[in-house]
Amino acid sequence: MGGFFGTIAVKNCVNDLFYGTDYNSHLGTKRAGLVTFDKEKGFTRSIHSLERDYFRSRFEGELDNFSGLSGIGVISDTDPQPILVNSHLGRYAVVTVAKINNLRDIATELLEHRMHFSEMSANNINPTELVALLINMGDTFVDGINLVYQKVKGSCSMLILTEDGIIAARDALGRTPIVIGSKDGAYAATSETTALPNLDFKRVRDVGPGEIIRLRADGMEVLQNPFNRCQICSFLWVYYGFPASDYEGINTEYVRETAGKVMGEEDSTEADCVCGVPDSGVGTALGYAEGHNIPYKRAVLKYTPTWPRSFTPGNQSRRDLVAKMKLIPNSAILKDQRVVFCDDSIVRGTQLRDNVKTFFEYGAREVHARISCPPLVYGCPFIGFTASKSDLELITRRIIQDFEGNPDKNLDKYSKTDSPEYKRMVEEIGNRLGLSSVKFNKIETLIDAIGLSKDKVCTHCFDGSSYFFQDKDQQ
């Protein structure tokens, strides 16, 4: 996915920029970049790979090279960022959190207009540079950003560092968040509210879908009012979000515990304890323990010092190995126990299948899985939350193919809670993963826990109910 942080102040912003960006590190692990603006030195930029190291260790040694009262930083799961641009709009830097499904189509159109691409990533077009080229086609930043909204199929939120402040523009349908924070003499814009409190920023408000705001050290200016429609990604609360972060004012851990409590209350399975698969399964497990009236125990722990998230390596066998290496079962708690494990989701099923086998080897008598979200039946066209290249990498679609002879048949039935097709699919998932039982959170429970009306939350990966942005969404 990715995350960003930008700040502008009446004094040097480098420390706030460095630590604020670092607080988005859980959102991506491929690349990171920082850029500052100083009236005397101009723009200073640095980009590093994070695939073999962490953000702080990559950038800490060069912080003295940065100076200025404003800057933006990004943690990216895709392209090298920020991009520096010279244009009729002036000199600026831009970072994005985006997934552009029609990248090639837009690039072809731009090339036909005699525009060119210079920032190549692994011989591919850099999506953030493409966004910058679209911005440059506008008479103003607002015109250019709206062209991005109109052209991009997928999602795109961005921060733009100019010589006159920072422009924050949230995805046209609000699929990815931006929150504004302030303190004396400074403003910040970030993907995660977690980035704010330890830097003494207080949350001011969320940027609305399609809204464009300019931040200066002494205040903020709304350049474009938010659009009417919103479809913020529900997976932020299920998986991506840090437990202390809020989206639309709704706390991530609160949603996980609330949904887990309902799952526990509705579950009749007899068990001795419940454990959360760290990190994102812990909140659900705590709620489940309360709802089911069984103790929460740490039957599996994450070795945190060195292991990153398991979906990040490009090679599947390496992802599987990392997934296994980072989780350490506790045999003293597992032995002879009927254990419920709460996890955020099941994508391919490889990781959970291996974990289940290990839990039984360590002495568990029964292993039950309770999943924080509904089954992932559809691939996500809006946010890259897995490394899957095809919907057939989803365990649900492989099962549907085996059942129906066609992985795309009757998807509406398989994604409908408690339909005969849904129940058959879920039972088969449990069988293939070697589980004593498996149950998924109901989509209705998840929406209730989030507290927004369903039309304001994107649940495409669960039930296919989504839409792309159209100009009429502004009305």
C-alpha cells in the first residue's frame, strides 16, 4: 500500500519529517524517500531501498544534509519517490499512495501528446511520475489533480511540496486516508494518525474524498471541497492500520475488538483459549476472548527484531519462508489445548496451513481459525494489499474453480454470508488448511463495527460491491 507524511513549520522541520515518515513504515517495505525545501538551498531529496534494511537506519546518517521549513516523506510498496518536477506550475516534489490499473493506457496517451518519462523503475514507468505529468497538464495544481482523479482507474492520494506550502489531495473516493494535524507553528498531513501524538501534533480532521488542501505554517486553505461519495478501504481496519490509528475518526483497535467480541458471542465452539496471530489478529482475539468468555493467551509470538511482513518478498517461496520464520509457537501453552487463533485474513492459505501443521506438532489438541474479515473472493483493483498477480492465487477462487469448473462462476452466491455456496466454500477452506474449524467475520458485523454506512466503505474484495470514480461523484 504505502504511506506518507508531510509537515511545514516556522522552524526547521527535518526531525518531525524523519520520525513522522517512520511512523508509516508498517504500510510498505520496498522504498522510502524524503525531500525538504529550503529558500536558500532549494529542494533536497534522497531515496533508498528498504528491502534489506529499515527506514531509520537508511536515512539517519544523512539527516544533516536536509534543511528547511517544509518537507514530505513516503514509505512506498511500489516506485521510487519523491519525484522532483520543473514545470509551468513551478518547481515541486510529489509523493503518492496509489494503484493505477490503467498505467499503460495513460502513458500511451501522454506519449502521443509528446510528453516523456524519465523516472524508470526496473524498466517500468514510475506511477508517481505519471501522476506528476498529469498534474502538469493543468493550468493550476487543482486542475492537474482533478485530471489525475478523472484519468486514474484505481486510487491515488498525494502530497505535493511546493515553494508555497504543501498541497494534500486525497483519492477521489477516499479509498486511502489523509489526516491533518497541527501544533504551535506547524501543520502536518499523513496517512496515519499514529504519526502525530509523539511529535506533539493534534489531529485536526481528515481530508475528505477528492478534497484538496494547502498547508502553510500559519494555517490551511481549502482549495477544493470534498466530493459527495466515499468508499474508504475496509481493509485499513482489518489489516493495514496501526492499532492506535483512526480513520474517519474511528479507531482501528476498537473496530477489531468490537468485531471480535461479536464473533465470540456468536460462536458455539468449545475451546480452552484464544490467541491472536500477531500483529493484526491480536485485537480481534482480545474481543473474541471477551465475547466467548475464554482466556486470551499468547500461544504464538512474533519475533519482531528482524522479520518484516511476509507478503513483501517478490518470490513466493521466500514469502512462505519469511512467514514461517517470524512466528514462534509456544509449546507450553499449545500442548493438549483446544486453541482458537484469530488472524486478519486468508489470501492464498499457504501461511496459515503451515502454521496449523506446526501448532498440532507442538501439541495442540484442536486448532480453530477465526478470521477478522469475510472471505476474499475478489482481487482488489484499488489498493495493493497482496503480491497476488491473479485472482486464482486466492484460495477461494481456486476452490470455486474446483467446485464450478470456472473460477468466476456464481461469485455473488459464494460471497453472500451463510448461503449454501458460502458454507460449502468455507468448509472446504478448513479442510484444505487442516483446521478443526474455520469461521469468517460476517461482512455485516465488520460494517457495524466500523460504524459507517456500507455505501461509504469499500468491501470490493469481499463482495465485489464497488465503483470507479466518475465526474458525477462530485455532484
